[in-house]
Amino acid sequence: MGGTLLNVVTVLLGGTLGLLIGNRLNERIQQSITTGLGLVTLVVGLSNAQTSGNIIIPLLATVIGVIVGEALRIDLALERLGGWLQARLTRGAADGGQRERFITGFVTASLLFCVGPLTIVGSVQDGMGLAVGFQALAIKSVLDGFAAMAFAASFGVGVLATVFTILIVQGGLALVGALLIATLGSASDVELVRTAPAVVELTATGGILLMGLALALLEVKRPRVANFLPALLIAPLIVVAAQALGVNVYP
């Protein structure tokens, strides 16, 4: 859990610094910062997606996941959460533009900070009490701190609210790691867990979601990335189901 707490601190520090310098940056600079973040996110997403050993699995997970997500309207749920946080964390009534800016910053930063291999694998390993997990989250914390600074400069205080998302998501994954190590009895099988097909395909699917987020940051297209989140659960389930049926997921 130490890595998650470190991540919260760096996001708060980076976001606060971004708020302080944000008013000093003109609109063109803010737009260029967002574009730069989009380009980096695209590279990271592409790199993660290419780790798949069978692209059919992320494909199925993405299609099934977005159907589930659209049916549940996860994007609206996140936007409502952002609006609820905005009403309680900011003083006074905000106009429509301020509210939309807060929600955009909260949703976009939450997705960026909580989708990716460092979040998933690092949090689980940190919960298992492994130094490698804390190190992974320490690296992620530094990256997220700079990203929070850039996002806060462009989108405002909504980025700081992502600490609640980080605590819930990474804290929950750390709990999974603690339960996993209790089941395994030792850390000797950690490498097997990290390279398991279910984890690999989850990472690849997360890469696809990051690429979708990059398209939104680059203003190429605005996919409802939040509605793709169920794919992160479906990808490992497909692998587990295939293995249970004796199907070789990596032909």
C-alpha cells in the first residue's frame, strides 16, 4: 500500500504546482501540453498493446467490454461522480464551463492514472510486499506527478480529485495482492503470475484503452473510454475460460 500512498502524494504535489502555474500559461501553451500528453499516451498504449500473444483476446475483450460498458453507461457514472466531487470540493456555485472543465480533468486523469501495467501489476506486487512492486509504483508516481502538473495547468482542480480514484483502484489491487500472497504462501511464484497469459492480455487490453484516451487528448476522436473499462476484466476471464476448456490461447 506504500506505493499507492506515494502515488497520491506525487499527484497532489504535481497537481498543486500545475494549478499555480496554470494561470500563467496562455491557451496555446495549454493546448500544446495536452497534445504532448496525448502523444506520449499513444506511444505507451501502443507498446502495451503489442505485448499480446494473441491479439484476438484483446479484440474480443474490447468488443464485449464496450458493449457491457455502454449498457451500464459507465461514462455517465464517472461524470456524475466528478460532478458530485466538484460540488463538494469547490466553494460556491460553478458555471457550466467550470463544471465541465472539472469533470473533464477528473475523468481524463483518472483513466490515465489507473489504466496500465504499472497500475495493475505494480499495485498487486506492492500488496504482496515485494520491493519490485513498490519500485514500479514509485516510477509511476513520478510520471503521474508530472502528468498531474500538466493536466492541472490545462483542466484545473478536477485533476486533484483523482487521488480518490487512485486510492480506490490501486488500494483494491494491493488488497488483491495481499490475498494472493496469502494463497501462494510465498513470493516464489510471482514471476509466473506476472507473465501469466491472463495478466499479459489484461496489460495488452489496457494498452488499447490508453490508445483510445490518446485519441481524445489529441482531439482526433472522442471515444467514451470509460465504457471500455469492463474489457480489463473480460480479457483475463477469456484466458481463464479458454484454459479451463483446454484451448491453447497462444497457438
